Amino acid sequence: MAPSSRLSIFPLAGAILFPGLQLPLHIFEPRYRALVGDALARDRRIAMIQPQTAGEGAPLFSVGCIGRIEDVEALEDGRYNIVLEGEARFRLLRELSVSTPFRQVEGEVLFDPEHEVLSAIERASLEQEARTFADRQGYSVDWESVERLDDLSLVNGVSQIAPFDTAAKQALLEAPDLVTRCELLIQLMQFFGRGSPEDGRVTLQ
């Protein structure tokens, strides 16, 4: 993958993707059906990035993740069910002027540190907080499977699926390394436990 690339984007609030993880998506809007069709005809890549606000043409956050379509189900009415697998985070350089119905940007690939690990204390703290968080939310979790995950899969996996708001998810995605992301994730789970469970959100101050 080139350090700087032209990327077709799917701006979706509340959804983030990390390298090595998968994100299932149901594609029904005409512009994004066109996006998937175009990706399948080229390199199967779609870049996920969150918009900062609601509305057409909303400004985008500065960091997203490039995903490759690993599985696709084309439905008879033109919709798709796809599974994206994260390849690399990217930094938004500029939005491009295009004639396609979907937005495109120029992005710089971010090369994350390799072979990152947590200390035993950091890992234990994360697992303990995750258990407390899951109990508060009423989630059923296979903790034996969780314990077998490597540190990167655990931190990024919880970051990706946790029901935080847009700003919180973006902060996790932008964290520069595993330890920083782990520390932020623990803080968010603690803060979320003090929030209102009815609205399903946590807001960074």
C-alpha cells in the first residue's frame, strides 16, 4: 500500500475499524452501493472515517482506517452485506473534488508500531475493568476466549465494539500506541459506568 493514497470513503458516525479486525456492514444507500461496486471492480478497498457532525458533506475527523472487502453478499435489490477487514489507519490530508456519488480523499497511511504488548499489570487492569463494564451493561461474555486474545486484539476489539459516542471512539482510534489506547479505554469504561445507561453514550470532556 502506498504511503499516500486516493481513498473512497464511507463516513459513518459511531463506527470505527482497526487493522486486523473485521466490521460487518449492510449497504443500502445508492451512493454507498456505488461505492461498494466501484471497490469490487478495483482493489476491494474502502476507507472508514467518522464525520464530525451530521448532514450532507459534513467535515471529517482526521484519522480513519482502510479496510478490504473480505466477504460480500450481493442482494437482488442492489443492497450488499459486506465484511471489511482493517488493513491500516490513515490520516486525512485533503478531500478531493470528484464526480462520483461517494466522497473521496487523499490519505496518508499510518504505520503502527509492531509487536506491541501490555505489562502484566496493564493487562490485568483492562480485563478487570472490562468485566465490571460488561456486568454493568448486562453483556454475556466468554471470558475464557477473551483471556486467550493477544493484547492488541483485546484492546482494539473492545475499542471497536464498545458503545461509546463518536468523540470517544475517535479518541481511541487516534491513540498513537497500544498502551495509550489501553489507558484511555479503561478511563472510558469507568466514566461510562457513571453515565446514564439509557442514552447509551459517553462524552469526553
